[in-house]
Amino acid sequence: MHVQGQQVDAGDSHSTFNIGDALVTVADDNTKQVTVFDGGKLVRTMPTSMGMGGTETIGNTVISFWTPPGIYTVMDKANPVIMDSSTYGVAVDSAEGYRTPVQYATRMSYS
């Protein structure tokens, strides 16, 4: 599927644009699988963790480790990334703390 934008007239200016085929990834927390579709065609299935789940109270703050259901846009990707729980208030040496390298990490939010 290829999508072409409509021409938009705004006074003396106009714009025409094309975007590429749809690239959609679906992550299923029940099966712990990610499926990737390019132009509507399944191109890959792979495992995913979806986080560890649960909550922890640090001081007066409850931190949730659940991944909420919904539609997300990948905002950033990097390889490798050091995931560090101290960046959101959980000490690395606590029971729920960690500092670990992750390959092919994707950011879906800044929280």
C-alpha cells in the first residue's frame, strides 16, 4: 500500500508529498510475540518481554512496571543501550534495581 498526500493550497504556496508503505508492528503481551507487517504482509515474528510487571513503592511514590495496552509510536532506537533503574528512582542495588545492556532497544515514551 503506497499513500500519496493531497495537494494543499494555502495562498501562494502548495505542497505535494509521498510517504512509504505502512510498516506496522504488533506486540502481544499474552503470547510474548511481536509480529511485523510491511505493506500488510507478515515479514517477521519474534519474542518480546513487555517488561517485568508489578509495582514497587520508593519513598511515597509507587512505580509501575506494567506495559499499558495501547497504540505506541517508536520514538527512538539504539544499539546497545544501558538500561538503568536509577534513572527513574529505583536504586541499582535494590531488589527491583538493574543496570544491564540491551541490544536493539526501542523507546516508546519518555516515561
